[in-house]
Amino acid sequence: MPSDKFAIGDVVAGSNVTPVALDFLQRGGFPVSTTSDIRLEKWRKLLINIAFNPLDALSHLDFGEVLDIQDGDQLARSLAKEALYVANSFRLSEGIDMEAAFERATTSATTK
């Protein structure tokens, strides 16, 4: 489940490097969670980055402001859908909830 924590997990199943990284980051005071499928977490992050980073850079608006504009919302969703299409081709999109990702983006932008 997505959160405000850094998600970490083994890229190579069974490599057991996650406990070492988890301990290191926790001792450094970072909020960390572990996941059994780090690829899915990376795709969730990528979905938001693809939808918003270019629009933020071009418009100088934050997430919430982009979504407040009808054309901005539609464009962000189109970009995210395209990224989801690519994730589908890698069989990685089953656990990605695009609406939840947009809700988190909107919520995090309004709490800044």
C-alpha cells in the first residue's frame, strides 16, 4: 500500500539485501517500508512523475493547481494512461490504482 515512506525491496528475489538497507535507513531516521514487489512501487512512482513533472516544469504549477485546470487534469490523466499502457505491456499494472495515485498527488499538493 502506498504511503509517505520510502519503499524498498529486493530487486532480485531472494538476494536478502533489503534487511541491511532497511536497518541502515531506519537508523538514519528515514521513514521506510518494505515491499515484496519493488517494481510495482517504482511504476507507481513513475506514473505520478510522468503525469506531473513535465506539466509542472512547463506551467510552474504544483500538482493540485494542474488538476484544478480542466485541460491540465485531462492532460495529466492522458499521460498517466499512456504510462499505464506501457506498464501493462510488462504485466506490472494490476496493482496500480491510477485514481488513488491522483488522489494522493492532489492531497499532498494541498497540504504543502
